[in-house]
Amino acid sequence: MNYWKPDRQSTIPLHQQIEHYIRHKIISGEWPVGTRLPSQRQLASSFEVNRSTITIALDELKSWGIIEGNKGGGTTVINNTWNMIAAASQQTIDWQAYVKAGTHQPNLKTIQKINHAEFAQGIIRTGTGELGKELMPHHQISSILQQAPSEIFLGYEEPKGNFELRQQIAQYVKQWGIHCSSDSILIVSGSIQALQLIAVGLLARPSSIVAESSSYIRSIQVFQSAGIPIHSVAMDKEGIDLQDLQATVAQYQSGLVYTIPTFHNPTGILMSEQRRRDLIEQCQQLRLPIIEDDVYRELWLDDIPPAPLKSQDTNGNIVYLGSMSKMMSPGLRVGWVIAPEPVIERLADIKMQTDYGSSNLSQYVATQWFAQSYHEPHIQWVREQLRIRRDQMLELLQQYFQDIADWEIPTGGFYIWVRLTVIVPMQQLFEHAIQANILINPGYLYEAEATSSIRLSYAYTSPEHLRTSIALLKKYIILLRR
Ligand SMILES: Cc1ncc(COP(=O)(O)O)c(C=O)c1O
């Protein structure tokens, strides 16, 4: 996200300020040769100027041979003063070659676009997986911080994370029948970090994992980057399909199952109690560990969901993930892993090599959140609000999408997985929508074949904004249908 804006009070014309800004980025090496500049439309929106102002600035830079327009309409940095001098002595560093050589996969192009567009002014986010600002506990966190003692611990934490927080988590998960000591808990910087640690720390090579078809895990490149392919297992209304699971594991000799049994991302499916029992039994027979990603558990809207798989884990087969992100604040970056001690110690050891521990200020806030009983009233209120928003979203879908899509009513979590019944080029729909300042999460982010689905979220955007965007999306879908 770009925070710089030209100064409208200055006597220097706007286009000249922009040209200076871009020139500085290039000369300082922040935008090395080969960098693609944001589109003119994006620059105009981020600098809050007309597109014609951008065109003048870019034309000037082009005339100096610093940037060049390419066929697809983009603009690329082709030269800078430092590079010119260095090229003369054959010392130019081709950073683009280094960038491409890294072992971690880049995000999917659409995710990169979403990550940037999410912070553009005026954008409406129809699929975002976090609570809207108005649902986050600003006052409570502010009061926790105000009461923080002046001698608050500011050093590095122990490898597994803050001891008091781990005790609080051990106490917190007891309500669902998970009995563990603080020794089998690792605090992580969001549950995504747990996935990263597991990918590099627990699986032999070559190896693969299985996960529900259409899964959050596919929208991040954590396992793929570690050289571990993800094989898809079908789902039905009760969760992961066990026959398909068995067949897939046998076919690929997979080393682990990743599942989101409670309010699955992106489909919203809640795994039934029976399926949970059967899954545990089957995995025990197959000697297959399970990663249970349970970050949406607290966001039930109708009935309390069945207990976590982990609560039935008598053999230590399950690695359990929880997080503050979805129920309270993702910005805190506090999550936890509950697993047998050797697993926790292995993951903690890698975490120490990765970041030497999560922020202890965040861990302090999370500890107080539970210790001072802020959690329960907050989560009850969040559920009430989400219930209202879910129902409003369902009404909107009924009004605008009834003849072009179907969907299930989610009983918790954030998402409605909308399956279009008409054929629409999803990528084009994404691009059309973004031009109109509407951001959608196409289904193909969660499963390459899910080209006719869209993940909508009722958690982030206000119902008023959702109404405008759903109405407009309908128009585009009709316009683009084949
Ligand atoms: C199923 C699931 N797991 C993990 C995460 C990551 O959450 P965190 O913020 O705890 O890293 C998400 C976020 O979208 C998610 O949907």
C-alpha cells in the first residue's frame, strides 16, 4: 500500500511531484530494472489524482528512457542512473533474476491483486475473512494496554511462548474437552505460521498431504513451497468424504490430513459428529496424523458445534490449531498449536530459528483478554452481529442471485460459498468487479477447478455496501455469461 500523496498546497505541479517520486523510487533501487509499475488506474487512485496527471508524469519518465510501456498496457522500469553507471563496468545486479530464483512460491496472481486492492480507497471487499472494524474490540484492547504495568516484560519469550498465555489457552480449550498442559502448547504468529512450521518441520520428503477439495490451504503456498503437493478429497454436507480420503491417501501415500471441520473455509460446511468420529477412527487405522484447523469454532450462529476432533484424541494423532484472528483481531497475530510434546518442541525449535518468538506485547494482550474475562461477552456480541449480517446477506442473495446461483445457509463462520449456475469467465468477472471498486474472492483460489464459485463473507463489509456490490455483481454476471 502506498501512503505517499502529492502535496496539493505545493507550488510544484502534481505531475512533477509524481514524476519525482517515481524517479526517486527507481534511482534508490526500490524499483529496480524490470519492475512493473502499478497500472495508471492504480497510481491515479493511490495518489488521488486524475489519470491524465499520471500520464503526463509517466510520459516524462518515458522520454528519458527510464521506463517503457509494454504491449499489454503496463509500464516497466528499463533503466536507472545507478544501473547505467554499473552497466558500464559490468556490475549490474539483475535483482529480477534473484527474485525469480527464490524457493518460496509467489502468491497466486489474483491473491497478489487482492492483497494490494484491499487497501485501495473506496474498495468494497465482498469476501474478506476477517471481522469488520466495527466488530473488533477496540475499547477492550485499549483498556488492556492502558492498564499494562510499567515493568511489562519486554525481553525474548521462551521457545513455546509466554507461559501465562499458554496456561490461559489450556484453560480456555478445556470447555471443549481438550485437556492439555501448557507444555503441549506453542504460541505462533497466527495459525498460518503453524502451517508453515508443520510444512518444513514434520514431513518427510517426498511427501504429500490431503485436504478437502476447495480449501483455504490451497490459497496459500505454504505446503507447495516446501515441495509438498496437496491432494484434494471430496466433501459432502457432513464434511470430508471418508471413502475418497482412503482412496486418495492410498494413491499418493500421503503423510497427513489437513481439515477445517468447523465452518470450513471457503464452503462454511460443519462436519457432523458422526463424521468426526469416523474420521478419527479411519485416520487411526491408516496411522495418518490430522491437522485440525479450528479457527472458526467460536463463530457459531445457530447451534454450538460438535466438539473438536482433538477432544477425542486419545492417541496423540491430532495437531490442533486455534487463533485470536477470526474471533477477536487478526492484527494481534496470536495463534496456538496443541500437539504431543515432541511435535511442539520440534515446531518451537524451528520457530526460534524463524522469528525468535511472537510479539510479547501481543501475547500480553491475549493473556489479559482471557485472564480478565473479556472474551465471553465479546464473542457473544460478535455472534449476534454476525447472525444479523448473515441473514441480511442471505436476503440479498435471494433477491439478486436466486436465478443465477445456489448456496447453502452457513451455520457459523464468515462465508457463503456461492456456486453460479450460469457459465461466467471468473477471471474476467474479477477484473470487471475490481474496475468498479468491488473485490471478490473467486473460487479458483481455493481449488483450481472451482471456476464457477465465489466466496462471499458477511463479516467484513457493512450490509449497505454489500447490497450495492451484490447488485452490481449480478449485472456483470449477466453481461459476461456465455
Ligand atoms: C482456515 C484458516 N486457517 C488459518 C487462517 C490463518 O489465520 P491466522 O490469522 O491465525 O494466521 C485462516 C485465515 O483466513 C483460515 O481461514
